[in-house]
Amino acid sequence: MVGARARVVSFVTVTELRYGALRAGWGDLRIRRLERSLGDLDVIQTNESLIWRCAELRVEAGRIGHPLGQKVHEADRWVATTALVLGLELAGGDGIFEGVPGLDLHRIHEP
């Protein structure tokens, strides 16, 4: 997410960062650095509003043939839902977020 609210992330994003670190075999020092960085973020947890909106987004995406309607994209759907419910711009390099109805996307191009 971009701008003044850049410190807000979905719980799924934190999970994915931790998963990536563990999968890559990061050592204790790098893990501690990651955890310090994560400590500076406002992690949005699930609540009734997010749960309903995530279900609605899956239906909407399925109707228009968007990949977020597929079960395999559950994690990405949670990330998009978090941005939608909070009215935030989502910054991402993954094309899965393109064309999501109502989503304000800031496309990050990877080097």
C-alpha cells in the first residue's frame, strides 16, 4: 500500500513474508530484522466486515471470470479485500490484482 497509510498490511501479507523467510532458510539475524520491520506495521486481522467482503469478492470475480474467483487465489483475495474494505491503494507487482472491481491498484514493476 502506498502513501500515508503505507504501514497497513493484511495478515496474509505478514504470513507470506514469514513463509518466504522460512522457506529460504533465513538465519536468526535476518528473521529478527524481518520481525522488527513487521513490528512497525499495522496488521489488519479478519473481522465480520472483511469476511463478508471477501466472500462477495469471490462471487464478483467468478462472475466476470477474474482469477480471484478461484479457490487457489484465496490469499490474494484476502489482500485485495483488505484494501477494498479500508479504501486503500494496493501496491503490488502481481498481475492477479489487475482488473479487480473497485480496487485502487498501484502496480509495482519488479526489476
